[in-house]
Amino acid sequence: MNVLVTGSSGLIGAALVPVLAADGHQVRRLRRAPAAGPEVTSWNPADGTFAPGALDGIDAVVHLAGENIAGGRWTAARKAGIRGSRVDGTHRLCAALAALDTPPRVLVAASAIGYYGDRGDELLDEAASPGIGFLPEVSRAWEAAASPAREAGIRVVHLRIGIVLSPAGGALGQMLLPFKLGVGGVLGSGDQYMSWIAIDDVVGIARHALADEALSGPVNAVAPQAVTNREFTRALGAVLRRPTILPAPAFALRIALGEMADALLLASTRVEPAVLRSTAFEFQHPELEGALRHVLRRS
């Protein structure tokens, strides 16, 4: 297939593009203007304009573009940027795809388990209701923004992605230095659930979503077993062979990070991949410690 990928330089996109190429697909990367090259084309997500021919001959789209939600306090401007990069960018892309004489057959679009919000120990599958707060609101609008593609008959899959395990970035990338220095520890009570996924399995799920024509709608891209922050901390310390005795109290996290602390670090989201379990998808790394040893190359 001819596959268009947005967000190709991000954590997931950078891992996905070479795998799709190795599968024999023709991959075209859609980047912010200015961008050019034999395998790169450009668009301006702020106004929905595309380079000439950017969408010609596309069979499938993997849409991963969106501003990073971590990395600093959520000011009003940052929240507007996060929402706009996901909701407005997705709507403009989908409107352009729907307007093509020959639209692509499938759109695999990133979403997030932030859709569910802070839910304690409630076990959440794809049929669960959305939560309350900034991330659930953004995630609902993000998925709804793909409506022009759905209405045009494009098969749309929303990957509600959990905490991606990769040393190249994301939550694990930020944890590595303090844990290696022996100053890692539980966050808040440590009882909050973390729904995680190895980077290899995120790539595998995206490939699966492209290929399985029966798959549409929300798909929880998480490993089969969520863990508490305390369990995650213990496993990462064991893999790195470092102590994990310095907790980060909830009040300190809130002082440092404000609203983001409650939404990202202290929220409990226990998600299960019910849809994937109903298909032929097989996880390469279903257990946390094994996944950590794999991505960190620790025997």
C-alpha cells in the first residue's frame, strides 16, 4: 500500500516508518511545511493546506501528529496548543481526505487512554464512558474530529495509546536518569494504575489496524495487564538494579507541575485491550518486566 504517515519524527512514528517500509509499503511522510524530498511532503495543520500532490494515490493514513502533553506546566496557551494540534489538525486532515476523488481505504489515528480520565481501579474497555477533565475532553474531541473521514466511507481506527515504553522518549525516557541515579521512587501513593505498552507492540498494533479490515472504532493500545505505579517502580528498579526508595509526594508534584501532575502522574487508569483480544493480534511483550528488559536491552 501507499501509506501516508503524520508525526513520523515522533516516538511512535520514528519506530513505525522503517517497519512499514520493510513490510513492502511505500511510505510518504507528511511533515509541517516547509518539507520536501522523495518520501516527504508537507502540510500546514494550522490552516489545512497541503503541498501539491501530497495526498495523491494514498491507500492508507497513519495519523500520529500532535503536540507533546508532557514537559512542563499546562498554561492556558499550552492547553490551547495541545488541543488545537490534535483536534483542529485531525479535522483538517480528514476533511482533505474526504474531499479526494479516491479517498484512502483506512485511517489509523492516534488517540490516548486519557479518554478515560482518573478512574481508580475500575477496569476499562473500549465501551467505557469518557472521563472528566482536560485530557478526556481533548480525547473525545480528537476522535470526533475524524468524522469527515468516517462519513466519506473511510475505515477509521482510533488507537487509544497507553504509556509507551521506549528509552527514546516518552514517560520511560524521562524516568531513566533519576532511576539510574538511584533517586527514583513511587509517585504519590503509588496505588494509581498505569496502562503501558512496549514500543514494538504499538508498532505491531498499528500494522494490525492497517491490515484487519474488520477493525474500526476505538482500540485500546495497551498491554494485557495494567500495573500500579508501585509495581512499575519496583520492576524498573529491578531491571536497572537500582534502589527505588525516594518517593515523590503528591503535594510536591502538584507544586511543581500543577494540573498536569494530577492528570498524568497521579491519575489511575486501568485499561484492558478488549478489542485486540477479540482479534488475532499477539503481543510480543505482554509482561512488564520482560518488556522493560527488552526495550532497555537488559538481560
